[in-house]
Amino acid sequence: MAYDEGLADRIRDAFDNRPYVFERKMFGGLGWMVHGNMAAAALGAGGAMVRVGKDDYADLLAEPGAGPMVMGGRTVTGWIRLGDDICASDVELREWIERGIAFAETLPRK
């Protein structure tokens, strides 16, 4: 299954044309890189994920609509899978994308 193009467009819009952000197709989805570090993705299986890092992970995971990101049967700590309710709301989706951007901007540039 391919990623949801409508959701990808809305995620793209949340990045506000920042010049240091680029998109990369990967694993059947579409990822957004901030200075070379992935910040968010539209998933090939549907939905989206956002990179939040390990320090805030537990607190953010407790927020409504946030869930653990599981890949290959393993939970990927530091990544949040966004629930359908978050993905359906432009405001909430943008808030989560901003979190992903903020975290990715703390990482060394690649």
C-alpha cells in the first residue's frame, strides 16, 4: 500500500517551505528530512509518524492520539505514530510536525 498522498500534502504544508527540508521516498512512504535528519513521515501502511527523541518520548506517548511506532515487530523509541484523529486535524497534525521539526533541529547536520 502506498502512502496517503493527501496526508503527505498536508504534512508537506506543515513544513512551511523551509529551505533546509527535503523529502525522501523510503520504505513505501515519504519522509521529511531536516538538515538530513528525518523529522516525520507519511507511512506506506497509512498514517504518519513523528520523531520526538527519547527524552520526551514517554510524556508525548501519553497524549491523546499518540501511539508507539512499531517497525518489524519492535517499538522504535523516540518515534510517535500519530492516530487517525490527529492525522484528520490540520491543527493537531501541524503541532506534531512542529515537534518533529524542533527535535530534528537539535541534531547534528548531515
